[in-house]
Amino acid sequence: MIPSDNLKGIDVFVCVANVGSFSAAAKRLNLTNSAVSKSIARLEQRLGTRLFNRTTRRLALTDAGTQYFRTCAEVLGCLEEAEQSLKTENAGPHGKVRLDLPASFGRLHVLPLMLDFLREHPLLLPHITFSDRFIDLVDQGIDIVVRIGTPDAWPALLGHRFLGAQRLVFCATPDYLAVHGTPTSAQALERHACILYGHDNGSVTPWSMAGEQGNIDRHVMPGRIAIGDGEGQLIAALAGLGITQLPTWLVERHLQSGELIEVLPHLAVQSLPINLIWLKSRQNLPKVRALLEVLGACLTPEGRKRGDPEQEVETARA
């Protein structure tokens, strides 16, 4: 437990940093200039570091002060939010919340789910970004992320839920297969035009294929075209340029419509895990708790479940 003395002066410090002067902070806090100055001095003495660089004309945070301000502002924001949540617990999810989503999976499946949920909760104010790299939730102030893949180890401050593993399938258009034939083996696949995932360094991602005794074999295929984006690969495949390997969450509706045909289904594999990740320190806030419930109930390796998000949550709870 944090000693109560360690909390003294934090509100004054954050106010001074926000308004940029002792006198303005004193006016806002209804204190004297002397009281504000002494409070900052005591805080700096306790921390053993200078928080502000003072001149006759301006007041600026030091590097240490900037780092401390970010932490203190977040703590005070959480306390204020927790207090508001207690006062309005029956009002439902509300307030700002930050989410970061995988680019393609996020746009196609998570964002539509979020938009449906927001229609029912107009007081919720999400800030949604898209990236595929692993990020520091604390450093970037993000509440919830969805990620395809997993780190080597889960930090203790993060909660996570495994949503399932994405399934990779081989597919091409009926027109392409009518002209070039349908491959019946991995060896035959090498004689086809392959649409691969290309990286910035010029390399390509090997294709994963089901092997003997449940193993996954990886093959570097001769590619006709390499594209560094899953949706780009899909567009090329739909244009009839060859066979590609993509997750079912990206191609399922095209398989159902007949625009694409799955080939070599016996070589399809379960691939990278899809995870829901969040800050444990924020998980009990109503807005975060509500989003974790709906995302956990409605997201699958094939994408989002169709239907009412609220109903899916109730079904998952039952």
C-alpha cells in the first residue's frame, strides 16, 4: 500500500504543470502562491529530484518532471474516473477508452462490432488506432488491444484471453483454376502462380502446411507476386493472379459467395493465436469491463459473430 504522505502535493504538482505557473495554479486551487511553492518544494525534496526548471519568465518541466507528470496525471485521472463510476454505476459504460487493433482484422471485424456497441452506449468515447506490432500499453496509455500472435511471455500487469487460433487456407478464383488446373499436392502447388506475403527486406513469409503426425511444415514458395498486406493479397487473388494462403477471417465470405474456391483443404493449418489483452489496473472500470465482455463474447478466429453484441454477452454469461 502506498503511504498517504506519498500522495501529498501530487494534485498541486499536476495543476502547476497543466497551467504553467505557480500563480495560475494558486488561483485555480484557491491557495496562496506561497502555499503552492512550498508544496512543490516539499515534493521535490521527498523525491530527491527537481521537477521544474524555473526562470523569471517561465516554468518548464524537467525530464524527470515530465515522466512523473504523465504518471501522476494518469493516476489522478483513474481516481476521478473511479469516483464518477461509483456515482453513475447504473448509467452504463461512459468516458474515454483507448483501443489498438490489428489493421485488417480490426477494420473488418472489431470496428463494426464496436460501432454496433456504441449505438447502445452513446456516452462511451473510444479512441481506436490500428497497428500490427506489439506495444507497451502502459507507456502509450492504451486500455485494450487485440493481437494476432503472442509475446514470449505475458507481463504480470496485463490480462489476456485466448480467442482461438486463426486458420490458414489456400484459395484461388474459379477462373484461375479453370485455366491452370487445381493442385492436388504441395508439389503441384509449386508449379502455380503463388501470391505471397512480402516483407520490407525483400523476404517472403513461408507457407504453412499440415504435415505428418500433426506437424506443420513450412515451405518457401516460388512467388509470382509478393504483397506486404493481407488485404492486398486478397485483392490480387480475386483478380485471378494466382493461389494465395490467407486466414479464414479474411476470405470466408468470398469462399461462401463462390468468388474464391478453397484448394488443398487437407493442408490447411491452425496458425497464430488471436488474443484480447488489457491492463489489469483498468479492468474493473465499467467502460473497460463492458468492452472486454463484448469483445470476448463476439470475437472468434473466423471474425465477429453476427447478431446483437449485447445478446452475445448475455449468452456468454449464461
